[in-house]
Amino acid sequence: MKFSGLIALIVVYSLLLIGCAEDNDITTITFNVGRDPTAAHHSIIRNFEEKHPDIRVQVVESPQDASLQHDLYVTRFAGKDASIDVIAIDVIWTAEFARAGWLLPLNDLVEELPMDDFLPGPIEACTYQDSLYALPWFTDAGLLYYRTDLLEEYGFDEPKTWDELTEIVSTIRQDYPHLSGFLIQAEQYEGLITNVMEFLWSHGADVWDETGRWRIATPEAEEALQLLINFIQVEGIIPRGVLTYQEEESRHVFQDGRAIFLRNWPYVWELANNPATGSNVAGKIGIAPVPGKEPDKQAATLGGWNLGISSFSEHPEESWKLIRFFMEYEQMKQFSIEGGRLPTRISLYEDPDILERSPYFKDLYEVFINARPRPVTPHYSQISDIMQVNIHRALLGRLSVREALERIDAEVLALFGRYGQ
């Protein structure tokens, strides 16, 4: 019995060694990415593994809240965590992460790619001090979704100004009082700033003055923020519930057929316009630029995510292979069709399969390439936190508009005083 038991142990041990030998021939890399409601990247990763049988990709999904993702990554990078190989980076983090030395420069690698086919804005968002530290996975721009059936019923065209949007909401809600007018994302998180910047720009405001110095407390910015507050607190154009809404909460309300307008990102089209998702508005939605104070003041916030390699990765070569695979025409096309994401390669905006699936890409191409970035600075995360706190308090009625803007200026300038602009 002892002999047979020993033989059994030897056999088991031999099998384990064989398994280890096989595992030693396979490199596992970790891809850290925020949760994607469409899950479109998983099939692309499976295709990658089929073409690279010596590489396995372990997907680690972080919270969908970008602010929480950022804090998680900062904590792990500060500890020189080598378990992250490829990381999905919000466009606003690249400068911060590159300055901290957490990303590998990619200048010598991108010669393998047709760089002239990438949109210039997203490439700029991947660049810090003339070096490329990431590649643009997909781009984003704020868009206005609307109920085509309701606007057609009342004879309205898509609104180009805030006054037109107000008129449409007020008219339709006389007969449909249960409908929300206009949904945004106004919880105290990064999404709030993407919405607020569109209100600011649509009134001719910005956060930098003509000399490049920070200054948000201007009459134009005050008018823009006051309009947003009036929409929520006075006119009811925007329901108070948005103060707790992120992208998905607002999407579900609109997709359920409980709102007339929604400001959100392009991925919503694929979900809200697909009956298979349980959408009640499939086939009854349109997309337009976000309104402005005047028709020529329409503006969209640049969003999107980039792919970079951690400086602490033990598998930079395999990590680059994954990023390069995602950047190829066919993979980016698949990601766009299955995930509703805006591709970062220019040629894909003329691809007939993409245009058949998302015809609005062609009509709104100018919106996508002219989307404006949030303040570009390595200190953006701290600035965003300052803006989130004070603007959210103003939306709640705990600060006046002027108080909120002046506090933002004072705190941001103090930040620059400590660390430089």
C-alpha cells in the first residue's frame, strides 16, 4: 500500500511538474480596466490569445467610477506594484502618471503603427513633454440623445440652444408630466466636471484666461453655472435626482423611456438602440451635439481611454503586443461595432460596416474631432476634486454660484503656488 501510494504521489508530482513546465511556456499579463457595460473587449482578448498562444491575459476590472479607479491606481503605483502590466487610462491621467514615472515611453515602439491614421486630439492626450506614454484605445465626446418620436409628435427639430431645449421640454411635459426633461451626470465625481465644462464652454467661458493663468470666476462662467442650477432647482428641466447620477444611472432612466433628453457618451447608442438590452426606446432615439447658449457655441468635452504599460511591469514586451493588437484596424473596428466606442483611427469613420451600425458617426464627425479637453495639467486630479466639491455644493444650494467659483479659484491657485502650474 505504501509503495502504491508512493507511486501515486510520484505520478501526481510528475503531472504537476509537467503543468508547471507548460505554465512556464506561457506568460500571463494583467490588463487593468474599468468595467465596461458592453464587455466588448473580452472577445478581442480571446482573439489575441488565439493568435498568441504563449500569452494569457488576466483581466482585472476596476470600479466604473473613474475617480475611484484613479485613486486605486495611484495607491498601487505608489507602492511599485508589479502586478499591473497593461492599464486603461482616462485621458486626463496621462500627464500625471507620466510625470510620476509610472508609464513606459512608447516612442520607439509606435513606428510599427500607421500613426498618421490616428486622430490628433487623442494622440495629444497620450503625450507628455513630447513623449508618447500611451495609445488612444477609444475616444469620446459628450452627445445629446433625444426621443425622436416625441420631438416629431410636437414638430420640433433637435435643439441647438439651451432656450430651444427648455421650450421643447416645457411643451412636451404639459402632456407627459411624468417624463424627466433632461438628464445629466451630476454626482460628485469626475463625470460632473465633463458636464459642467460643456455648460461653461457653451457660454464662452473657460478656466484659463487669455494669458494662460487659471481663472474660472468670470461673468460667463457664473451665467453658465447659474443656468445649470436654475434647470435643477427652479425650472425642473433637470430632475434633482441627477445629483446622484453617474453615466449608467442616467442611461437606464433614458433607456426605460422615462426622459426626453440625455447627455451621455457614444456608448449609449449601442445599448439604448438595441431591443436585446431591454431598451424601451430602441428605434426612437436620435443624437445631436450638446446645445449652447447660441447655435455656434455648442461644445463637447473630450473623453476616452488610452492604453499604457506600467513602468513596474515584468512583461513589457508581451504587454506591447496586446496594445498593438488593440490598435489594429480590425480590432478597433470590432470594438466600435460591438461596444459603440468611437475609434481613434481616422479611416474607420469611412468604414461601411461601422456606418451601417452607427450612422451618426459620419454626421457628428466634426463634434468628435473638435471635442475639447479638460484642463491639461499634471495636477488635474486635484483640480477636479476641488471643482467637484464646490460645484456640487452649489448645485445643492449650499453655496452661491459666485462663492463656488471664487473658492475654486483660490484653492487651485494655492495648489499651483505649492507645486507649480
